[in-house]
Amino acid sequence: MNMKFEEYYDKVTGCFIGKNIGGTLGAPFECYRGEYDISWFMQDISEPIPNDDLDLQLVWLRAVEIEGAKIDSHVLAEYWNLYISATLSEYGTGKNNFNMGIVPPLSGHMRNVNRDSNGAWIRTEIWACLSAGNPALAANYAYYDSCVDHSGEGVYAAVFCAAVQSAAFFEKDILRLSEIGLSYIPQDCAVAKAVHCAIDCYRSGKTWREARKILFGLVPSSFGNIAGYWQGTKEVPACPACPAQEPEPDIPAAEHGFDAPWSMGAVMIGLLYGEGDFGRSVCLTVNLGEDTDCTAGAVGSILGIIRGASAIPEKWRNACSDKIATWTLRIDQNLRLPKTISELSYRIARQTPNVLGSRCKLFSFGCGEEFDAKAPQNYYEIIPTAHFEYTPRQFPPHVQEDAKELIAEQGKTVRRHFGLYTLLTEYDGTLAAVKNGETKRLKLTFLNMQFTPQYLTVRILDLPEGWTVSTGKEFCVGLEHWHGSHNDNRVTLEITPAEMTKGSYTLILEISTNGRMTKNYLPITLINGAC
């Protein structure tokens, strides 16, 4: 059944109110290890609390407003580089790689010890809201986003969350939602194991405290090691609800940065053991410890989508300020940050028809400056996809990319969209690294995105003196159009460096299509040294 605009808008608002509540509730306990018994906010909440979980999504909103639905990892990386001031952990590594010419998804993988951490899945709500009822599309956007500064489990967690949140606009059952999310990620990955662990503990009657320990044993987290065991702070002193903690010798040591799997398990524990009670769910999630603002924020956003803002209990709904405060952004007039959750929801709702396309049925062009969410008329309604679980070839390639194909490319294949065609550049095992005299192999796959055959001419510009390439400096690629069979062709470049005198080199592929004046350019940066 289609979703009317009024209900959709209520759910978008509920999503970000819920995220604000959970993030604020968990903020004092972030980075600490402990087991608590809180049932309400433990700090002053009279003023809005800034949170990077939301900050990053405000930049993505602006990217969608300016660039439209055709955004990908490269567009997002440019906006990240321009507007994100944070340089800590995976945020900084991804940005540093990108500034060196190492593009997504290599930027999220190379030399990134925090690639499996929590910085990506915490910012998926915007993709879910813009892709409501189309989990496959939400998963695609979550991949584009997360591979800028993550890979591996960091990407799997983001894709899982986005699919769950998108489906939650139409599906209320948590176990069913988990099945949908799991269908988009590898079944043997640590995120999937953590989600199954939480479900198994719940079904077998174990307490949430027991589930917490079992989860630590299966996928140890390092996040609580950042600040150590909770002893209380000046803002929130130790008390009966959050007493000073003793070390737990039965929690195994964790690999630094390997935090997304445990956190996904914690989100599932909060959702399952909370049993639909909003306050109980977000509090229970904080009581598990570790990355508490992020895990409780995710639980709050999912329940906010399921319930809608109007059904979040009034005492929780009115507890936090509607105002938005930021701390990780470089602000200018072009960014145009929303000042409140209400404005954020309104601006997302305006962009949804652009993202969903034919899956958004327009009734009125009322989403202008006089937009009123309380007006009785419906501006549009959302048409859900036929299958929420991952379905191979659910969409033809010229309509929507395949989420699992994108995930399989992470860390090694750069995907660039050029309108007439898409170019995949698959790197060999050393990724962007090159050595003098050693052949570097790059596999190029061209995908025709038009319903007409094409011939492409590829010229290699700026090839350093003495370097050789197997194809020569110019070659052609013929493409058939997609008509139910295939639309691709492949070429392998074997590049052999010689007389290397610099730390980095950038080759340029100039690509032109016969009969058209348009030329596209793909820079390929190769690093000589320890990268």
C-alpha cells in the first residue's frame, strides 16, 4: 500500500527527533565501558547538544539539494573535503587520502585502521528518508557515502542500517527488518554475526546483560577502551543509575577500530529487548555502554520512523530542543544549514520526489516556500518497491545500480558515472602503490548507460617519460546498448613505471564518444612509497 505524504512527513520528523533523543541521552557515556541502569537524561538538556552523527548528514542534504539524485561517492567526497572540519580517526584518514588524489572507495580503505569503526552507519538516516520504501536504493547511497572513509565492516554496517531504516517506513516488525537489512550484506561478515547473536539471545530468553557479554565474546569492541571504565564525570557524577564501574576480566581484548559489528549488535539488543517501548529501548541501548550516543541515536531513529513523531511519547518528544547545534562543520553561505529538526525534515521532504523519481506519485506542487506540513492535502505519496529484501537484478542497470555489486567492489574498484557510460577501474592487489620497473594492472570496465551503441576513444595523458602501457597511449572500446543482455566491455591496462623521481604520479584518461563533442576525464593517482 502506498504511503500518503502526511504519514511520510510524520515519520521523517520522527526519525530525526528519535535520533536527537537517543544521541543526547547517550552523549555523557560515549567512549566509556560500563553497564548502567538509566531511565532518563543524566545531564542538562536545556540547550541542544552538537553531534557529528547529524552534522555529516546536513552536508549530504546540501549535496542532494545542489547536485540532485545523481550523487555518488566522488560528489560526496568533494563535499566532505569542503565542509567537514573534523580530522579525527577515519574521518581524517579518508580526507587525507582524498587530498592526495586517492579517490573512493580506496580513500576509505588505504592505511585506514578505523575502516571498520562507527563513523558511517551513524549517518544513514538521510538516505533512508530520501529512499523510503526502497531499501535497495538506500543501500546504494549508504555505500557511496560510507566508502569515502570506511571499508569492510564499516560499510556493511552502513548498508545494513540504511536498508533497515528505509524498510521501517512500511514494516514495523524488528525481526523482519533485520532480515531485510541482512539480505544486503555478506552473511559471513562480523556485522551479520553480531545481529544474529542479538536475535539468538533474545529468542533464547537470555537477559540483555547476558546478551551484552555474549556479544563482547563474539565481536569484541575497542570503543570503550577510549575513555575506559566509567567512573563518573563532572557533568554526570557516578550515582546509583550509573555507578562507577569495575573492570570486567571476561571481556576479551579487541582490535583497535573494529567497532561497527558490536555496535550493530547493541542496536539490535536495544530494539529487541525494548519491545517497542521507545523510552525503554533508547535507555537500554545506552545501558550497554561503548558508543552510546550513536547506538541509542540509531535505535531512536528507527523507532521514530516506525512510530512517526506523533506517536513518540510526549515526555520524550518534548524533552530535547528542536534546535540543531553543530561542531564538525566549516560553515559558509552555500551550506545553508537547517536551524531546527522541523526545517531539516521539511527540506528532506522537498528532495524526496527527486530521489525516488517514479516511485513518488505527485499530487500537488505545494512544496514551495508556503509548504505547511499540517495542511490536509497530500503533496505526494510514496510507492514502495515490490521486494524489500535484496533481489538480484531487481532494477535494470540504467535505472538503479545493484547494491551487492557495489559492496563487492569496495576498497579496490573506483566507479565513475559519466552520464553516457559508467567506468569501473579495478586496481590490483597493491591498490594505488607502484614500484619502479614493476607492472601495474588496472582493469577498466565500461558500462553503456544509453539505449544506443557507442564507440569510445581513450587517450592516456600525462604518461611520464619512460613509462610504458600495454594498450599504447590511445585505444578504442565498443559498447552495445543494454537490451536485456549486456552493456559492458573491458580493457586491462598494464602500466610499467620507469625512472621514478617523484612520490606520486597522476595519469589522465581522456574519454570521448564518437559523434559527440563531450570529453570526460578520469585522473588515476599512483603512489611511489609506503601508502
